[in-house]
Amino acid sequence: MARKRFHEQLRGLIWKAPVTEEVDAELRFHLEMVTRELVEGGMAPEAARAEALRRFGDVESVSKECQQLGRAEQREKRRAAWLSELLQDLTYALRQLRRAPGFTLTAVLTLALGIGATTAIFSAVHSVVLRPFPWASPERVMMVQETFRGEPADMSVGNYVDLKAVSTTFRHLAAQEFTNVSLQEGDTPERLSAGRVTHDFFSVFGVRPQLGRTFLPEEDAPGASSVVVLGHGLWTRRFGADPSLVGRSVRIDGASHTVVGVMPRGFDPTESGEELWVPIAFTPTQRAEHDEHYLTVVGLLAEGRARAQAHAELEPVMRELSVRYPRANPDRGISVRPLAEVIVGDWNEQLLVTLGAVGLVLLIACANVANLLLARGAARARELAIRAALGAGRMRIVRQLLTESLLLGLLGAAAGILFAWAGIQVLLASAPEGIPRLDETRIDGAVLLFALGAALLASLVSGLAPALRAARSDVESVLRQGARGLSQGRDSLRAGLIAGEVALAFTLLVGAGLLVRTALHLSHVPPGFQPEGLVIAQVGLPMARYESAEQVTRTFERVLEGLEGAPGVSSAALSSQVPLGPGGGSNGLLPEGRPETPDQLINSVRRVVSTRYFETLGIALKEGRRFEARDAAGAPPVMIVSEELAARAFPGEGALGRRINCCEAPPNYAKEVVGIVGNVRTRGPMSDPGPEFYLPLRQAPAKSWDWIDRTMTLVVRRSGSTADAITAMRTAVREVDSTLPLSGITTLEDALRASTAASRFRTLLLAVLGIVGLLLAAVGIYGVVAYFVGLRTREIGVRMALGARPMDVLRMLAWQGLRPVLAGLVLGGLGAAWAARLLQASLRGVGPADPVALAAAMALLACVALVATLAPARRALRVDPSQVLGEG
Amino acid sequence: MPAQKDRLHGTLDALVLKTLTGGPRHGYAISRWLRERSGEAIVVEEGSLYPALYRLARAGWIEAEWGTSDEGRKARFYRLTPEGRRQLQVEVESFRRFVTAVSPILFTA
């Protein structure tokens, strides 16, 4: 009964006779019958017709009412039919899948692998790049920077004040200075990252404090009372999340500060890890100072204003400042970029490249499943032919088969989400530090939606071609010959899928190969110093107690004296910045003899170092001498330059004995180059060495202590254990000032490893993806060759019976299997070129068209393809000809 | 008064369904049968009969199919579905209860 009704519904669907016609025909019939009845009763035809119409009433409106009802009925029936068909397809598909558990498991696991990997990486991309920042209007928050010769740079107070005075495109324009402060609560003083900010800093992000308030406008003026806003982390860690802390006072850098507010968890808008904020108070002198560029400026665009408008407004002002202060602002421009873009930076592109790579893996998985479905379609050709003969339309069969692959896709997605969950845990555990917001990666609605989308795409990609192919097959010939008649010998669709798979896997492998070669190269790049056994830590002197330059120098020297000869220390030094460590600073250098114009300045990294710095770090002395005790205050000013700087300052001439102007006013403006040392890769092996110069600690320009926040890095080459070295550093510092905390204690070996961690992580990720792709491709090749061999078993039997040698047969089969692999390699060459271009920025010591990576990928794929081809082919040779022939 | 309209609808529906218990009929046959059976007392207006037929079809109580009439003309025949048969029973039962309830009031002095 139900079947019959279903059939009728189906016919109704296909026919879809217009309701209008039906109703009209029906009413016409009725009227004619009534007319005929009246005529038979003796009326004249004309009159009878009129009478029939009169009796009926308003034909028009009855017809309309009936049509409306009829159309509604048709709609409902169509919907019901669609639903019942879907349900039918689903139960049928489920039954089919249950009947072939091996196929189902293989397909589902393959898809799960592809979907899982893609989803895991997508969740990371989503967390880091796509998810909006937790600010009120993230799209309106801009980072405003000066540019120096096109490169974004920090801003000077004078420039900030002048820009802020004219800007109308920004609702708020706030400045921040990164600093370190000592928190003196309880027994152990602690060194913390802090932000010195203008009062409206918090308004830029529109984030309200969790407790209390943020700063008032009068609080960032000089001489205002000392207040502080704490970060959520510090508040819970050091103060036990005590809500009554607001209004109480804490000691920071030796001065009492009133806690006015606590920010909510996760408030770290510039991703720099500040734990507290204090108001920045610019003195009139600072407000007129245009030469010291150290402010980070963020702004909230006014409602309806765009980034381009802000840029257009500020650019001429900056140009004017450049003209008005040529020494302080040479070659300055302005850069306005969304802060989110600045923070996410390169990760955006790097993660998208990775997402592209997992997408390739998903496509390979799809190709495999498509191949499985094709094989199944061939095996089921008979069943499908019978269904077609029974009247199921082609679309109906395509739909049925697509439902089956959709079900596979959904099962794959379900398993894939489990894989993704596990993958995210591994990702989070193994990912390097410093990827912003990665730690917030989780499976949420957007990620689930993505997995579902990936599943739908995978079902469609893998199911469409096999379904169309199966529905197209010639019903009669299949029924006559049985399944065997189908796709004898060549099968271009399958070969095409294999070629595609190989091309994708090749692309992945070349990409992975390039990154592996980069990693190998980086592990051999000489950093310019000897990191083994070096331990570093920072010491900062609070300005309140160490104001004069002499005082600061003297204190650091005393710390160093305490360290030298301490147990566990073979050599010790101090520097304003060590390789891979925090701190920094640069100056514009003018080699003596060059005209004093901005374009002659060489921007060079500055280091203030103690005498034994080069010995301690193992930096090679190339020419001249190191710093000595005689390079003291009052003695002739000297500097040591890196080879890179020497080459740039005095190209083609010796630098030794020449003079370079920098950093101070005369008479200390010109400094004699007394030594040339080897280049150092300050930011790790990924970075190229730039020009650098060194000044002796005792000749440090007085102003430089303000530039570097009175913070120096202690560096010790240990003779014993690392712990001994750390103890020695603590003791040496405590003996000079027991309130001074040590911070950032690490070894340079660790720091070196960390500097390449991100690059190694990506390499590992891409290598794993490459291997997964390779394995999937191998499985695909094996499956197809085995299928071909299976189809040709009979033919092989005949050939062998006719005397063909096994080698000939093997060669024939191998050729058939390898042909699409070769086509894939050619196609993959294009993919590889594309991948190499995407990766170019991440490559070091290896060109994008690296022959080694290309050859290795090709050889690997060829080997895997050969094994996957020969294994089933060899099995075919064991076929007993008599048995095969007897079967036929 | 919607209640009265429902009553009338219900009655008409029940009558149409009842008509079809004898087998498939087309619209004209239904109206004729109703007229003859009630001794011309009930003349269902064609204007309400046809919308009623479409309504019943939509409810799934009857099904329409094109066939050939006794005179050899193409006509739309209506047939009772199992759901329609059940519905008729419900209607008849409800009408019986109505009459039982109303009779003692209306027919006693």
C-alpha cells in the first residue's frame, strides 16, 4: 500500500499537471453534465447552458478557491515526498554501508583523517586570526606608528603630543611605554612587565575594569598621585583575588601606589604580557622632545571614520614635523594599521599556508574515497542497472549514491571531530610560545560548522563523479554481461584521480622538503657567539633610588665585581642587550667625514657592555682590541663595531682608527673605532646580522640609562651547573641591593632553541602532513592497481597460458599503474612551484626551486608508487592460468 | 458565527465522504447522489461542493484521479482513503451525539 502511494506521489512530482487546468476541466465537465441533464428534461441548449451557469453561481471565484487549495496540497505532498525519499535513501544507504563494513571503515577513517586534520588546523586559524579581538570595536582600533625610511618605528613623545593635538579622526589616541617595574610586596621583590599609559588607553579598547576604575584624566599629569591598575593575572597570583585590594596601596619601584582598579581576565591588548599599568606623565621637557622614539600609540577611530582618512589627516602633520625637526625626525612618515593585524602579523599567512596544506590532505583523502566508491559502483553495477530498469530515474540513482557518500562524509566528520580534538591537544602541547591567542584554541560552533562544511565538501567531491559514472552506465549491457563487462581495461577517471592524488602529495612533499632543508640549514648557521653554558638574567635599577648615571654605572660594576670569581662562574659580563635576550636600542651613526644629512646616517644596534663581554660570549675579535679598563669616563671615547657596520661605514677602507659620530653631543660625539668583532645573529639564525656597535659601560651616554630603563642583562659563562651560576648571580645582586629582583633567567641555548621553535614547529607540521599525504596516496595507488589487476586476471591468465614471460606481464601491469603516477608528478611540478612561492618568506639557505627537495620528493613518491604497484601485480602472477580459464 | 460555519462544513464534509463509501465518483455524480438521496431536500450548492472536495483531498481523506465517466468522458474521480473512512466514522459519531443531545430539547413541547 505504502509503496503504491509512494509511486503515485513520485508520478505527481514528475507530472505536475498545472492545477489551473485540472480545476477548469473539472468544472467544465460538471457544467456540461448539468446542461445535458436540463436538455434531456426538454430545455433548449442555449437556455440550459445559461441555467446551469446560474445554478452554479460564481464560477470564477469557486475556481480560484479550488486552485488555491489544490496548489497548497501539491506543495505539501512534494515536501512529504522529498522527506520520505530522503529517509528512504538514508535507510537504504545505511543498510548498504552496514553490508560492506570493510569499505565503510576504510572510507570513514580516510575521511576522518582528512577532516580531522583540517578541522584541527582550522580551529587554530580561527582562534588566532579569524576570531575578533575582545574589544568593543576591534575594527576601529588602530596602531599608529611613525615610519623611518618606510619601516614602522616607535613614536617620540613630542610627535605624539603634536599629532594628538590635531587629530579629529580618532576618538581616542593613547600612548603606552613598555617598562619593567619592581613590585615590593612580601619577602621577595618581583620584576614585572608593566605598561606606562595615558589615561584614555583603556577607552581605546572599550574594556571596562572588573573592579574599581581605570585612570582619570588628571592622573596622567606630572605630580599627580601615584595610582595603579592591576591585571587579572597579577591580582589572583599575588593578591589572592582579594576584592578589597582596590583603594589599598602597594609598593612599586620603591614608591607607594594606590590600586584603583583590576582589569578582567585576558586583558592584554598589545599581547605584550603587561601585568599592571601606571599612568604615564609627560613633563614639559618630554613633550617638547622629538628625538627619543619609544612610545607605542594606539587609537580608536571616531565613528564613521576610516583608516585611510586617519592616515590622510596625520601624514602631512608628520611631514611638517620632519621638516621642523630635521635632526630628530629625518625621513619620517606615518603608518596607521589595525592593531589586530599588527598582532597577528605573519601568523595570518603562515597559518593559512598550513591550512592550505591540510586542505591538500583532505583532497587526497577525497580522491581515495572517490576511488573506493568507484570500485564499489563497478561492483554494484548490476544492482544499479536493475534499479534503473525498474524505473528509477538517473537523477534518483545519483541522489541515492550521493546520500551514501554524504552519510560517509557525516560519519567521517563525527570521527574527524574526535581526531581534531586529539590533534588540538597535541598542537597546544607542542606549539612554540609566542603565537598570540593560540592557547584559546578549542572546538566551538564555528569549528563544528567548518567540520560540517568540510564533510559536505568531501562527500560531494568524492561522491559526485562515481555517482554520475554509475548512473550513466549502459543498463542493457550491464544486465547482459554482469558486473564484469564494465570498464574493462583502461579507466581514465581512476587514472585521473591517481594522477591528482600524486600531484597533491608531491606538492605537500616538496613544501615539507623545503622547510626541512631550511631547518637543517638553520641548525648549521653560526650564531656569531658560543651559546653553550651561557646563563642570562636581567637586573633593573628603580629610578627613584638610582637617578644619576654615575650611581647606575657604579652599581652595575659592583654587581659584576661580585660575580667575577664566584663559584660556578668562569666569566661574567653585562650588556644592555645580549643576543636572543630582551632589551635593545639603536642609534643613527654618522661616519666622520660624511656630510651631516639624514640619508648618510646608518641606523645601527647599540650595546653598552662591560669589558669582558666579548670573551664571555665568545664573540670573535677580528681586528684591533677589546674594551679595557682604560676606556673609562673622561678617557677618549671609543667604540667597537661589527664587521657589517665596518663594511657599511667605510666601504673598501679599514675602519680601525676611524671615527664615528653618535649618541651624544660634542665633545663625546665622535668615537674612535678601536676594534672590529664578528657579526652576531641577534634575533636567532632566522635573522640576518645587521650593523651593530658597542660602547664601554663606563662611557655609556648618561641619557642611555633612560633609554634602557636602567636595565642590564647579566651574562655568565658557567663552570659548574646552571643552578650554581644562577645562585652566584642572585648572591652578587643581593649583596649590592637586597631589594633588586632578577628576572628573565634563562640559558642562551634555550633561547636559541626557542628562537627557531616556531619554524621547527611548522616544519614538523608540514612534514607530518606530507607523510600522511604520501601514505594516503600509496593506499590509493595500491587500491587502483589492485583493481586493474583484478579486472585483468583473466587476460593475464590467457597471456601466461600463451607463453608470456612473468617479467613481460609485470612490466605491462607496472606501466599501467605508473603512468598516472608520472602524469601526477608532472602536474605536481606546478603545485610544487606554487607551494614554494607561498613558503618563500620562511625559507633560509635554500632556493624555492631547490633541486634536492624536488628530487627527494620525486624519489620518495616514485618508490612508494612502485611498491604500491608491484605488490598487487606480483600477486597476479601467481594466478593459475588453468583455473582462471576454467572459470570463464 | 464561526461555530455554525464549522458545523455546516462538518456536515457537508460528512455527506461527501458518505457519498464516496459506495465507490469512486466524480463531482457531478456526488451532487446528484446527494440530491436524489435526500429526495431533493438537500441541494448542495456546487459553489461549495468543489472547494469542499479540494479541502478533503488536501486533508488526505479523499484522493482524486482522472478516469472515464459512464458517458465515456474524461472526469476527475474521487475515492475515499483509509484516513477518510476513519474520519467519516468520527463525523457520524459526532453528529449522532449532537442529534441525541439536541432532540429532547427541540422536539419536546
